[in-house]
Amino acid sequence: MGARERPSLWRWSLVAVTWQLSLWVGWGLVLAALVLYLRADDHDYGYQLTMVAALVIFGELRPVVASDYAQDGVPMSTAFVFAALYMWGFVPAILLQAVAVLLSEMMQRKDIWKLVFNVGQYVLSVTAAWGVMWLAGVRPTLENPTSELFLRDVVWMALSWIVCHLVNLGMVAGLAGSAGQTWWESFSEDFWYYTFSTLSVLAVSPFIVAMLLVKWTLLPLLLLPLVAVYKTAAISRRRERQALHDALTDLPNRVLLQQRVTAALDEVRRDGSGLAFFLLDLDRFKEVNDTLGHPAGDALLEVVARRLIGAVRPGDTVARLGGDEFAVLLPDIEHPNDAIEVAGRIKTALAEPFRLEGVTMDVDVSIGIALCPQHGEDVEVLMRRADVAMYVAKDEQTGIEVYDAARDPNSPARLGTVTALREALDLGHLALHYQPKVALDDGTVVGVEALVRWEHPVRGLVPPDEFVPLAERTGLVHRLTAFVLREALDQVSEWWAIGVQVPVAVNVSMRDLQETDLAGLVAAELDAHGLPPSALVLEVTESVLAQDPGRAVATLRELADLGVSSSLDDFGTGYSSLLLLERLPVAEIKVDRSFVRRLDEADGDPAMVRSIVGFAHGLGLSVVAEGVESSSAWKLLREMGCDVAQGYRVARPMPTAQATQWLVERVVRGPAERTGLRVVGGDDAGPR
């Protein structure tokens, strides 16, 4: 185990002392051994020492790597160095160790300071083992080598192994300050792993000595078990890699990712730095599998993996968690913007078109970011909060989102909101406001949209964009939809009784379409209120169709069979394809307010809205423009042939009494200059 970080000699006294020991004492011992060797009278030490020297070099250059956990592996050279120490003493052992480490470090092209330190470190460790021999009275030399070996010698040999190992670990731990660790943290880190692996190698040295004493020509036979050790280690490493890496992309899997995040978090606690954790989910990946098949989907995932690796920094970890979900670990993040910058590079890399089986396709990605220590300091918390941010990015189609506790359905504040919302549903504390829709050609009232409002007893008016998504995530949305549907039909039945026979539009969510018998609920409520299907319109957002279009279409067809019309809301912001719209049983589409508002801007381009209107009319659909706020927008939309307008230019969402008065004046008593409708007051909370 060698040095890992470059030391600063003057900042940490222990680091400085360790470095000086390695530089002056370690290399001084090498020089002393070289002088003693050169001054020896007889340099003809036979083939034995030559054979051992060759095996030392071989063992050093070919370490046994049994695990990715310890990339440097265990050098088998140590066993032969100690055999030389026991056979011929200090001089050859020190020189062999120095030359072997020097060659190994040079071949690995390590920094010069690491080369210098590691040579001194290992020489000092072997010298400490020689000190144990000297104290035990065993002092062989080149001129007077060991001639026999006894069982009792194993005692001092084992002690020399332990002393060498402890000195080696202590020297490495001496540089721990430069890596932000204490001496004890470095010394005790993975202590038993390195102890077992090192002593297992050193335990071979007595057998090498025995072979040298009995029949040294058999020494090359040791290569056979060494090869077996290498093969076994390679098999072990391959199996470990299979257990820790994804079979398709060869990226780290969830297990290895958690290990690396845990290690990175330990670094954060030691040095006070930061890290970022990403979760990524490919958008529309299911379409690739459904259209081109799973082999094409696998090929796409392999390309995505390569692009991810190319987009992150050296030292970052990219992992595949399963399916189309990936994760990225970024250590050493000093500022959230650094993480956002990397996320932007990932998004750009994946935005490039993919070509599979002759088909060019675009696959976008949603990225959720959690930061440490801001958002959590353990693996599970970071993964969960990155997951929350990823779903926010997917739901809101922003692509990249940093975790925000205010948008986390599992945060204490949000959980309190869930409890309060459940109580509000139980006690009937929610109310509906209504926003009219009128024909653009003559101002005729053609319907109203029911919008839920929550007047919290402490917080006041809670915006719908806060509690409606929360209801969708927690399963309360089914109760919320049932409440809105029932309350809206209660009010419509009263309006119809006084001659205000306009349909009411109710918003339904993705989970309503996919998880409940929505058609059955609608049929039961219409029957209970004695209303025809034409009294109700159900609005679904375009993004619903991206999740499970088959199920959504089936549910909408069931509603159409009942005679209930459906409207596609927020059109232009989701994923609807022309093919899907052709078979979608909807009667109208609502142009998203973001497009309509641009009509009032100086550089606003009406081409998008005009295209949507022409496209919808080509399919026989009515077009509703949301967010109409000015007379100029009204005029432009009417010229384009848009059918219906909704927005502040017509009326704001109004409470029941005010909406009733507004409707009675325009429907029962007759229209009054419908094309010059003035804005009527109401709440500013916006639609659900």
C-alpha cells in the first residue's frame, strides 16, 4: 500500500516527519546497502541469489489484483525479498526491494515524489524486519548465509512480518494529513484487509528459504502456484466486477454506486467539501422499446452510457440503476452551479439525435440533483431527494431540477399540507370558482371551467399549483376529483334549473385516467344529478398522454361512449403525436396560455397559434385559447379562426354567487355587446 496524496512539507508536522524519514533514512539505508555490497570481497553469490532477484522483479511487476477494491494489488515480490533477507541478510534484501519498487513506480509513471517516498517507505519496513532478526540473534550476510532452518525460527519470522506490516501502514498513515485524514483514521482504514493480504504473502517466504537450502534448482516450480494464484485472483476479480457492474453497459450498478457515495460522504465529513448526486431518467424510452424492440432499446442504453461518461468530469461516477434510470456522483462540488453545469453538459450530450436500425430519434432526459451537505448527508436521503427532484423535472418538463423541500411530498411541511388537505376534504373546506368560456365570433357563453380553491384557516388561500400536484403524488387526487365533480354538477344542476344551460369543465389527472373507473364515476354522478352527458366536459393535460397513452385513450373512449366530451388542455407543451391525436376521442384542444400571451408581445409570433388552429380544425376539433387578456389578442385569435376564448379579457375565476350573477346576465337576460365584454373581478389564483 503506497502513498496516495502529495504532501505539503511545512503545513503538517507529522507529514513532514514522515516524508523526511522516507527521504533521508530510507534512501540512506539504500545507499549504505549499496556501499556494503560494493565493498564485499566476493561478488560470486551463485545462481541462487540471481534466481531470487529475477522472481522479486517478476513479483513486483505482476502484483496479484483480486479486487477492484485494491487497484494496486498485492506484490508477490515481498515473499522473495524476505527470503533474501532470511538467507543473506540486510544488504541484498534492501537493494532488491529498492530496485523492484523503483522499476514498478517508473513503469506506472508515477509522480517523482511518490516514487521517492514509496522506495523509502518499503526500505524502512524491510529494515524494521531486519531489526527483529538482529534482536533474535539471526544475522546472516552475503559471506555467511543461512545454512539451516528450524521450526522455532517461525516465531521471529512471524514477528518480523508483523513489524514490517505495521511500519508500512504507519508510514502511509503519516501522510494522512495531506488527504484530510487523521493518522489513526488512515492507519485503521481497511486494516484487516491489508493485514490478511500482506501476511498471506509473507508466509510464503520460509518455504522459499527451505527450497534454497534443499534444492534451489526447483525454485522456478514456484511459478506454477504463482500462476494459479494469478488465475484465481483474476476469476475472483471478474466475479466481483460482475456483481458490482451492470451487464449491459459495464457501468457501476446500484451496489457499487452506494459504496462510492458512502466513501465520498466520508471525505465530505473529513474535509468539509461537498458533493452532488444526480438521478437521470430517459423520457420516452418506452416508445423506443415498443416501436423498435428491446434489442434496439439495449443498444440505445449502451450509447447513452458512453455519452454520459464523456459528459462528466474525470473522477465522477456514472452508474446504471436499472431500466432507463442512471445515476451520477460528483465529488468535490464547491457550488451548486458546478453541478448544474455538469447536468447541462449531460443534457446537451443526450440531446444529440440517436440513430438505431436506420431510424433517427431524439431522447430527452430528466435530471434530479441533490447536494451534500445542503440536502442530506447519507446515501438513502440523497438518493430519495434526487428522485424527488427528477420527478419534478419530468412533471414540469424543465429537464433539470435541484431538490427543493417545498416541492417534496415527503418533507415535514408537505406532509403537514397532506394532512390538512385530507381534513379539508373531510370537512368540505374546499370551494369551486368558475371561469367562463365564450365564443370568439359573437361572445356567446359556451361553458365554464370549475377550478378548485382551498382557503386554509391559517395560511389563507393555498395556490392550486401547490396542493393539486401534492394530491396527485399522495393518492388524494381521486378524492379531490370526486369532490370537484360532485360539487360542479351540484352547481350546474342549479344553473340548468334557472335556464343557464352551459356545460361545466372539470380537470382530471393522469392517475384518474389510469387507476380508477372514471367512466363509472362520471355516469353515476350524472345520473344522481339528473343531468345529460352534454352538461359535462372533462379536461386532461397533454402530458398525460406521454405516460400511458393506451390506457388514456381507452378511458376517454369509454367517456365518449357515455356522451361526455373531453378536452385536451395545455396543448403545445406536451408530447402528443399526430398519429395519437387522430385516434384520440376529444372534442376540443386548449392552446396553452404561454403561446397566447406571446400574441401581446412586440415580437410575438402568431405562427404557432395559427398552425395549431389549422391543425385542429383539420381534425374536426374545436380550439379554445387560454389566457386571453387583451383586446388585441382577442382580435388576432378571431382572425385566425379560433373558436373559444378563456381568460381575464372575458372574466377571472369567480366564486359561485358571482359566477351565477355573471351567467344569468349573459345567458338568461340576453347578451349585451358580447364582443365588448369587460373584465369581471374575482380571484387571481389562476386555474387548476
